[in-house]
Amino acid sequence: MDNLESFIQKFGGLTEEYVFYNGEVTLRYDPKDHVYLLVTPDGTLEKVLGVTSVSHIIDKSMILIPWACKMMQQKLVPAIVAAATPVEGTTAIQIDYPVLETIIADSKRAHKEKLNEAGDIGSIAHAWIEQYINCKLNDDLLKYNELLQAFPQDERAKNACLAALDWMHYHNVRWIHTERKIYSRKHKYAGTMDGLCLVDSCKDPLCCPHPFKDRLSIADWKTSNYLYPEYLLQTAAYEAAYVEETHQKVEDRWIIRLGKEDAKFEPWHLEAETFKDDFDAFLAALNLRLKFDIIEERISNIKDLSKQKKKQDKVKSLLQKCKKADTYKGIRKPNCNKGNPCEYCLAKYKEVQDAKAGIKVKVQATKNAGKRKRLTPKQILESLSKIAKTS
């Protein structure tokens, strides 16, 4: 069985099994397509929506579009200055248009490059924090000390890790789970919550309005520059699925933005009374995502049928055009249907080539017939001898 499981993971492109509800539910994860797959009773795999993909349906363009323009400006201006030539005696600069066009095209990708960079930093920080929590859970003092001596080399990732440690210290955090998979059998969604822990209040009234101890809480790390409302939906979904499976009462949710530049944390502390609104919003997003997927699939099918019909019409049109042609005179080979000639063209081409070949044979024969036959010296002597005898 272990060999079979190893084979599936190696060649099937799927992760190990995740088991829920005392073994009654099994999920796998496809890292290539970033989707969870429910293992059905007959052994087939059924796609399950992920918490993050559901919450991404919420529009963030009001924030992201200005940010993307800012990223383009930050890359565009220095590149133009570096490539331009100053105009002597003035504050003006001049630059060749093709160079400017290339710089602008390259700068349009600045926001994607920044997102990829931020994603890498976030992944590094998350991995270090996960290792740290596992050391605490496993009481691995040696590994714990090694980690504290080996923060990520990237300064921004290191700052994020320091901010996380700071939050843990201020709230006397004691970990129960890290990177814990969740699945809601009722609503059919899956995901991974960063951590489950016991938390005490801090002395900051803006963070913790009233004192408390040992509250079971969900923690979610964010290395983004902003805290977005969709994070509320994500954590509510994690809480609902965890409670549904375990029947444990989760009291608080913590969304902690980890400062990559200043190593400070910014918390969103969400208490029990906020859960219902946030989870209702998630369910609305889940329903919208499901309906939208149905619509997108329908549109995709229509587009596929339309593409097939256009392709068929194009082939038919090409065939009709081919059949109108009387000859392939002057054309080396038929080239209809994008280099995959139809049978008519091939037959017509062969007919023309055969005709050309026949004409060549006849012309050569005519040329040969018109040529005077040259005699060898021996033949000339023999001919003269015959003439002398007859005379």
C-alpha cells in the first residue's frame, strides 16, 4: 500500500491524503492546478472549491489598479532617465522612440514582477514560521535554537518572521495546530488555516478591548501591504469547517499583517460576534463562485463549438476555393488548408505535374528527332566503301 501511495504521489501529481471526520472523508491536493479533490466512494476524484479561490471573487480593483499604476511609474521613470540623452543647454532629454516603446512595454509588467517577488517573500516567511511552530509543538529545543540563529537571508522575510514572534510574545500564544487542513462536508469547500492556538489578551485596548485568557483562536498570517475584507471571509470559513468537524468552540480569529519593512505586526482581532456576518458573506461568495463556474463552463462550451464551426467553415471555404482553380501552373506545390492540402488539390497538382512531365518527354523526343545524327570515322569509311562498290 505504501508503494502504491508513493507511486500516486510521484506520477499522479497529487499530494498525500488528508483525512477528515474520523476517516469518513478523504481529500487530495493537486499543486499544479491548485485544487482540492474529494475522493468519492467509487474512487473517482471530485473537484472541491478552495477557500482562497472563493474569496478571490471579491473585487479588489479599486485598490490594485492604482497600485499597479504606481509600480509601473516606479519602473518606467528611472528606465527612461537612464536611456535618454540630455539636450545641451536645457533641462530636456531626448530618447529614440523604439527605445521608449520597449521601456514602456517592459514597465507594464512591473506589477506582476512585484507580486511574484512579494509571493516569494511571503512563502519564505510562512515556511520559517511553520517550522518554528512545529518546533514548539514537538518540543524540539535543538531545532528551535537553530531556527532562532538562522532567520531567512532576505531582510523583508526576516522582518515578517520577527513580527510574527512579536505577536506571539505579546499574546502568550500556545500552538495546537499549524498548516491544518480543513473541509466542510456541509458546504463542500476546503482549505488550509495557518494556525490554531490559545491566546491571551495584550495591554493594547485597540487590539484587545477587554482582558481574557486561553481563548481558542484561529491565526492567519498576511505579508501583504494591506488588510483586505476578503481575509475576514477566509478566516470565518476556516472556523466554520473546523467547528463542523471537531465540535470545538472557536472564540476568536486573528489576521496578523507582518511588516516586511519595519518588522511590526498589525492585527485584526475578530471576536465571536463578528463571525456570523463574515461567514454569511463567505457563503454568498461561495454560491456566486459555484454559479459563476457553471456560467463560465457554459460559455466555454459555446466558444469551443463556435471555434469548431469556424474551423469547419474555413476548411469548407478553402475546398470551394480550390475547386474553382483550373490549374496549378506556376505553383510548386499545393498549399491550401495551412499546408495540409485537400484531396482535390493533390489530385489536380498530380494531374498538372503528369501533364508537364508528358510535355517534357514529347519536347525532348522532338528535339532528338530534329537533330542530325553524327557518324563516327569508321561509319563514314564504311559508307564511302558502299558508295564506291555500287558505282
